[in-house]
Amino acid sequence: MKGTAIGGKTRICGVMGDPVAHSVSPAMHNAAFRELGLDYAYLPFNVGADGLAGAVEGMRALNMVGMNVTIPHKVAVIPLLDEVDPLAQQIGAVNVIHNKGGRLIGSNTDAEGFLRLLEGHGIQARGMRVAVFGAGGAARAVCFALASRGAEITILNRTADKAAGCAAEMAERTGRAFEALETNPANLARALAKADLLVNATSIGMAPGADKSPVSRELLDRRHTVVDIVYNPIKTMLVRDAEKAGAVTIGGLDMLAWQGALAFEIWTGRAAPFDVMRRAAARAVKSHEE
């Protein structure tokens, strides 16, 4: 059976963040529910910082089964939960909440989703020199994943204190050293001159700001591999610039689909239809671009 009508027994999942109008997660998850004939529905919830605590309690009160957490709440949500699993504790960020009998349990599927993206493109991170842009929840997951595979990591952020704080936290959590730099022109040039892999773990370049990039085009060249976890648009300004420079490029759609598939399995206990989810996400992004 493919799909089911919404009724009195329908279980609700969703995504909360600010903004969420661009999100293709509803299309992706609802396609997966239809594929497996599960009586679930997935909805977007725009939640500002001042509404986060209320939204988390609302999830419990409404008996919602699951929630994805996106920008800017992946770190701030942690103290509002009843439990955080060991991996999410190590990373210091939560992107999935599961309501188990009224207890809200936080997990992180971003790190594993990022590793599956790399593996799917034949990239082995061990020994690579990596420049990671960002110091928020997504950047923490990327840094943790890369550190677990033996990469050398420089964290760049527009605010020097945030870069340093993230680097210190990641060093404590992983036992590896991290370099921290403010993203000024001199530091960007220095970091990219030695980097093999660049990862944009910020929202820079996300629609409607698709004309922006965290990196000037002249700093990119063919020896770089560039990963942008932004998936809307499918080809960000960073990806387009990197392609013109001859670099290997990877967009964010695969990571979105992998982290979503892992969340789906947490909520439903069923194997996720990954290909269905990825195709649905790609269609939704393209419809946003048109």
C-alpha cells in the first residue's frame, strides 16, 4: 500500500527552525511515509529563539512522535530535552528529537549523514587538511565526523570568539587539535592555500541569498574538493565558483537525504527508502528554484 489519508491515528513529525519556508524536508519525509504506507505526516514549524522552549513543550503536549531541529536551534535545544544520546552529547548539537512515551530524546544524524556523503563520493578524510566554515550545530557535526576519521581541521567563522569556542569544544570532545580563524581575507587565503577539502557548514548561499559565498572565487583551484551542505539551491554560488576553478564539488542534497533517512529510522523503526527521499528532495528544490 502506498500512502494513507490523514486521520485520527496519524502520527505527526516535523521540522522547527527559523527560517523553514525553504525546507524540502516535508516533501522528503512525506514521500517516504507514502512509499511505506505509514500513517504519519511531516510539517514545517517556523520557531524563533523566543519560542523554542514553548515549541519543545508543545511537541510533548501534542504527542508528536518526532522533530528535526535546524538553524539556529541545534545547540540551544539541548538543555530543553529530557535526554541526549551519547553521540549528540559528544558533538554538542541535536538535529533530531524523538518523543518516546513523553520523554524527549535528542540525537544527531548530521555527522553520520556527512560521513555517508563522503563515502558515497569515494572520499577518505584521514590525513586531509580541511577548512570548515561555521561554528554552529552543523559545523560541530561536520568537525566531529571529520575528526573521527583523522582529518586536520581549521574552523573559520566571521566571529573570532565563536571560532575559538567551537575549536576548544571540539578539541575537548574529540581529543584532537583544531585551528580557529576569523574569516578575514588574510586568514581565508592562508587556510585555503593549505586545504585539501573545504566544507561550508553555514547558511551562506542558501536561498534567497543564493548570490553569496563564504569564499572568493580566486581562492579556489583544481586541487580542492568543495562540499557545501546548503542544498537549496542545488548548485550554490560556492559550488558554481569551485566548478569553474576545476575543483571537485559536492552539493548538500545527499547529506540532507542521509540525515533525514537516519531520522526516519529513529522515529518509525523502519528502514528508510533513501532513493525515494533523495528524489523527492531534489524535485522539491527544483520547484523552489523555478
